[in-house]
Amino acid sequence: MSLIDILEETFSALLANKVRTFLTILGIVIGISSVIAMLAIGQGAQGTITDSIQSIGSNLIIVTPGAQRGVGITVSGGRGTAKSLKLSDATAISQQVPSIAAIAPEVSGRYQITAPGQNTNTQVVGTVPEYTTVKNLDIAEGSFISSQNIDSADKVAVIGPTVRDDLFGTDAEVIGQTIRINKMEFKIIGLTAAKGGSGFGSQDNLIYIPLSTAQRYLSGDEYVTTISVSAASADSTTAVQQAITDLLLARHNIADPTLADFSTMNQADIAATATSVTQTFTILLAAIAGISLLVGGIGIMNMMLTTVTERTREIGLRKSIGAKKRDISRQFLTEAVTLTLISGLLGVILGWAVSFGISYFGVMQTRVSLSSIVLAVSVAAAIGIIFGYYPAKRAASLNPIEALRYE
């Protein structure tokens, strides 16, 4: 049989029972579209997280305190609980470590914030003017904290747009207004530009005050909770991180690095960790969606076995007039593969449409990649071959005499 004859027979057989063919196709379509949509969600989440990490700063290195240790402490408080970093450490880093663009020590903590008739609970960051450079922070209105504010320990604040919305309402004029932090009045001198994001880590939901003010009125000591360092270039980030580690070990008189009372992490480390987590998440989603593909493949095998039974006399007639085993096998295998390829094409279209709809309606960002489409179509073709092989082999193995007698 020629290829054209095989294709004509294939479409004739598939259209002979339209409802059964439609339901079989539907199973594969759902499976393919689910895989593409789940991969798009996973890749979209990975892209969103990566963009968020990149937005927190340029060539960023973060130094945080280690776990709290000492006599009588039997349970570790976890990293960041110790009070081991001081402003003098940040000064030493800026003076002795080369290839640094900017450095910003900070003191942070959550406080109840009140304004006339409203209140919220959010993170307050005591920091320095260089913070805007280190964290890529833009000011939408007013100004950021100045060196004069630091020297005078002024009670001034710069708020994020989410804080503004919570305390004063959307698009309200806030410059010159006052808020109370820990029962002390602070005058608002600036509003940061929106950077997006949600949750506790959103930079739009932060309040910035002078570092000296935070140490005097909020924390009550000379320690800092984080030192953020911006390396001069991406290539120098690792070297700067190592230089910071060596310097702080020497300043804190620690010979064994494993006993360090601080930790350092650069932006690339954070991005790599987040990417690893989201990749695992994507694989899990794809595996769950892949189960529906397996079910669809079983549906194809069931349909082809039923077709072989229904066409037993036809198979016997063909073999009696000279059709060979490979002709019969090729015919039924072509039907199975054609069925899955059509399903695969429809599944790709539906999966892309679902992914587009999720992004369009703002549920979350998705990203359909060419690799996911190729994977889905390849899997569809493989399913057609794998689940169509046994029915095709069974049809080719029928005895023509017994097939002709079949009722």
C-alpha cells in the first residue's frame, strides 16, 4: 500500500465512529494541554522569582549575623538571631575591601505603625543614604534619608506605596504627614517608587528611617541586622564576598570559619537556590499532569483493540488477497499515531490558550517555551507508537481463515 492509501484508510477508519474518536482525542488533548500549562506556570514562577531577586539590588552581597550561641543557650535561635555585626564592621568593609560600589548597613524589625484613624504592622528599616544604590531603590516623591538625617538622628521616614495605601489611601499626598512608630512621631519626607511584589518581602511595604534613629529609639543598641554590599561588577562579586568573609573573621577573632558568627550570601547564590526550588516545583507539576497522558494512552490502546475486534473480517479479507503482516501492522499503527498527533496539536493550542488566559487575567505570570511544546508533541507521538504497537501487532497476527469466519 502507498502512503496515500494508508492515510485514506486511516481517516476513513477514524471517522467511522466519530464519538469514540472524539472521546479518545479528548483524553490526549487534556493531557498535552495540562503538561504545557503546568510547565508554563512553573517557568513563569521561576521567571518572576528571578526578576524579584534581580530587583533587590545589583551584584548584591548580604552579610547577616549567625546563630545565637553562649552559656546557657541549649537551643539554637537560627541564623540571624545573634548580635554580632556592628556599624564599625560595615565601615571596615567599605575602607578595606576593594571593588565595592556601595555599602548599606541596616537595622530592621516589625512594628505597629499608626496614622490618624489607621494602623498597620510592617517592617521598619533603619539605613543610610547608600541604600538606594545598593538596593536599586527609586524615589517617586520627596527625598530619601540624607547624611544630615543620620548625623542628627532625625525622626523622619520614607514609606513604600503599599504603606501609603494602608495608612492614607491610594494616591494620597503623604509628604509632610506624620506617622507613629513604636509610639514616636516620624515625619514623612519621601515615597519610594513601586517595585511590585507582595507579602512580607515586598519593598513596597517597607518604611525607611535613619540608621542612627533606629539604633537609638528602636533597637536600643549599636548592632546592625544586615550589611548589604554592592560589588563594582558581576565578575568581582565572588572575590568581594571572600574578602568580606576574611576581614570579618579577622575582626571577630575567629580562626575556624565553621564557627563564624556571621554568614554571607551573594545574589547569584540566592538566584540559584530559588531556581532549584522552582525547577523541582515545575517537574512535580509536569509529572502530575503527565498522569493524564498515561490515561489517554491507555484510552488509545483500548480504542485500537476495539477497532481490531470490529474489523476482524476486514483484516482476514485483506490477508486472503495478499496483504502482508507489515501492511496490516503499519495500517493500525498509523491510525494510532495519527490520532495522537492530531490530539497533540489540539492540546498545544489549548495549553497555550490556558497559559495566556492565566496571565491575561492576572492570576499569575506564565511562560510557554518552545521546549515544552516540542516535549509535548514528542510525548504524544511516543504514546501513539507505544500504545498502538500491541493492537497493530495483534491485528497483523490474526489467522486469515479464522478472521474470515469471525462473526
